[in-house]
Amino acid sequence: MKRLSVSARLILLIAIAALPVFLLYVWSALDQRRSVLDAAEDQLLRSARLLAAQQDQYFLRARNVMSTVLRAAAEIGTADPGCSPLLTSIADADETFAFLGLATPDGTIVCGSIPEAVGVNISERTELIEALATGVLAVGPPRQGQFSHRPILPLALPAQTAGGGTTLVAVASLDLDGLSSTLAQSTLPAAGVGIIFNGTRSILARVPATATVDDAVFAPVRGEIATESGGAGLVRSEAVDGVSQIWAVADLLADQGLFVAIGIPVPQLVASADRNLMRGIGILVGVFILAAIAAWLVGESTIRYPLRRLVDAAGSLRRGNFSVRIADRPSAPELRNLGDAFNAMADAIERDSAELVTRNEKLNQAIGEKDMLVREMNHRIKNSLQLVSSMVSLQLATVSDADARASLSAAQGRVAAVAKVHERLYAGQRLDRVEVVPYLDDLAKDLSDTLGLPAAGGSVSVRAVDLVLSPDKVIPLGLIACELVTNAVKHGPPGGAVNVEVALEREGDRIRLDVSDDGPGLPEGFDPAAQPGLGMKVIRALAMQLGGRLEVGHPPQGTTFSIRFPAE
């Protein structure tokens, strides 16, 4: 949501508003689809009952023929030579029968339309056993005819005496091809499948002949559906091709376990409702797309374009163009108010910017004047200190006492060290920082010349890393170096032939100053804190001012004084 543009949000709002309408339409269309399916199922049930009634005539005609044969046999007798020809003529005249005959209660065929069948015993046939047991028409399982070699459905109808005994049994084999032909002449729904099956799940006839039948259609045999009044019920199944089908099953000969069923694919039943649903969804989607395009165009012209101009103006304002304004006021009140607020803000920023520029100019002028005054002050301090150093130098020329000359020389070095700092501040780019390396180089050169080391074969060298420190650090640092170099020369070899090194290194957040010489070294047990001289006291005091402590090292030759202090 955070990255959606205004036009995209408008489209989202339209989608949210259209969603209830879309869902309501889909719900209504699905409800209509259910109503269509219910009506189609009712029609399918009526068709199944009608088909059962039509096929019932087929079996009723067979029963009547068999009853007629029994009456004729009772009149002429089965031993009459004309019995078999009579049955043959009846079977030939009616394509329903593949065989027609008469059998005794013990199962022996005594007369038949196929001469080879006379004398055959069929006492183990299911239909004969059931007919003798019930006294009514019995239907056996379908099989291949023994003499006709055609698929048949066997029937048996007993002829009973007044006392309940059985004298003869009419046996018949119905041609299943003829049953399929009769089924094909029935009226079925478009794309429908019609079948006749028995209680052993054997399909006796089907139309079309290549139709596939799912096992679910045999639910009446398993007692899985309850038939309504009229002996019909509905079964839903999946066909081999995965298409859902609805079967309407009706009783044909309920007492004999024969059923008829009509199946039709569900898509066929609801095809019209599905087309209407998809057509309606297409229309709704088309309307939504048109509304989205309209929202996008309207959003571009009435919202995004004014906002883009406002964003561009804000960018110009951020880049320093304080004169930018929203000239064309948007038509929408909210955007117009936003433009007016931006213009008011730009006016205030422009005024404040002008005032800030004026203040900065005055401040820069004051800073420049201050820098000039500070530089002039440092220049004058440096000149004053040089004047003091010169006066000390003149005084040295008139003093013959060695101790007095050493004291004046030390004082001159201290003054020079301080003067060098002010010289660096005066000549440098910054007034609050001093570059340490050039400062120490100049100080070493001045000390070397003042102490006369070049003429005596001695030197003062500097080994330091680039550091920039405040004057508060540099002045004590220079004074310490000055004192230690002076002491090294003073207590070094006669004539001043001593080499002194001033080293400055950084150790993390601390700085280390080492002043080393190659002189005779210090006496055993030397303690800087116990020395009464002014120079060592000054060094210790300056070390404490830096936040460090004076340490003495004893290399193989000479002496090393070290001070470690914080960098800041």
C-alpha cells in the first residue's frame, strides 16, 4: 500500500466497491444454476420412470406369450408332434425370443423352438428354481445361449394347478440385442445414456452401445439410495473421463431385480446457466476494466499531474530555488489548498533565507575581523617574545658568570619555544590548531643554533608523525622539548658534541614524546622528582599539565626521557 500510486489506489477503491456487486452476482448466478440443476434432475427422474414404463411393455409381452404357450400346451399336450413346430413358429414370428420351450418340473425340456434343446435338463438353472419356488415369472442372469449362441436373458414361468402344484414350466430366452434395439427406440435426453441392468450388476442393454458406465449407478443394488414414490432415485457419479454425471434410476421389474437408468453429464444439464454465468462475469470484468482505465486517466489529469508539479516545485525549493511557486491552481479544493500552503511555505522560506544570508554575511564578516585580530595578536605576541629573546641575548653578551649565562640561555630557549607557537598560529590556516612537525623542526633548528651544536659537532634531529594539536598542547610540548634538549647539551660531553633526537609518536588515543641523547648518561639512582633544579621542576609541571608523567630510560648509551599524554 505504501508504494501504490494515486491512480492505482483509485483503481483499488473501484475494485473494493465492485467486489460486493461481483460476489452478489456470482452468488445469484450459482443459485440460479442450482435451480436449473434441480429442475433438470426432476425432469431426469420423470424420463427414467417413462423409460421404465416403456421397457416394462417388452417384458409384459414376453410374459403374455409364455402364458399363451402354457395354455396351448395344456390343450394339445407336450407329446403332440406339433408342439415344437408351434413354438418354433412363435419364436420366429417374434424377434424378442432367441428360444421358447416347455419343461417339466424336474427340469427336462419336452418341447422347444430349437429341436436340439428337447431332452436337455435345466433343473440347475436359477430362473427355473426360482419360478418353481415362487410360482411367478422368474428372471435368470444373462448368459450366452447354449443353442442360439447369442446373448440372452433367461425367463421361467410355471403353470400351476388349482391345488398349487406345477405341471409345466414355460422357459424362454430373450434376445438381448432385441432388448437393446427396443431401448434405442426410446426417447432419451440429449447426450443421455440409457441402460438396463439387473441385481448382479450385469448390464443387459445400453444406448449408445459404446457408453461408459460408472459403478456408482449400481447403488440401488447395494441399497445406497432411497427410491421415491414411483420407484426412482438419483445417483451422482464420475465418468471415466472425469466428467460428473447424474443418473436417474427406476425399477423395471422390482420383484425380479431389474432396473433402468438414464445418465447425463452435469455440464450438459447446466450448460445454459454456466454460459450465462461466464457471460455475466465477462461483462462485469469488462465494466471494471473500463472503470479502471477511466479512473487512471482521471487520476492522471486531476490528481497525479498537480501532485507531480507540487513535487517538482518542492525539489526546486530543496535545491535552493526559493522563488519557485505553484502558478496554476488545481481545480480540486484539497489540491488547491495544498498549493496555497506550499506557496505560503515558499514565501516564508524565501524570507527566512534572505534573512539567513544577511546574518551569514554579517557573521562571516565578524569572523573575518576576529581572525584578523587574533592573527594580529599572535603576530604581536610573537614579536614581543622575539624582542624579549633579543634582550636576553644582549644580556648574555654582558654576563661572564657561567651559571648566569646558562640560566639566561635556558630562559631564552623557553621564550623562543612559546614564540614559535604564536608564529605558527599567525602563519597557519587555523587559529586553534598547530602542525606539530614543522613546529618541532623549527624549534630544533633554533635550539641547535642557540646552543652552538653545529660548531661543536652535535645536532638536534626530529622524528615525528603528522599531528595537529591545540596550542594548549603544543606550548607545554615545546617547552618540555626545549628543557630536555638544553639539559642534554648542558650535561653532555664537554664542548657540546652531543646528538639529541626528539621523537613524537601516536599510541592509540595517547601521544608519546621521547627526547634521547648519546651523552654520558645519568648517574645511578637518578630520580627526576628529587632534583632541586628549576628545569626539572618545570618539566614535571608541564608534563602534569599535559596529563602525562615524566619517565626516565637508561639505554646502553645516553639517556631517554619519555612522556605519554592524551591526544585530546
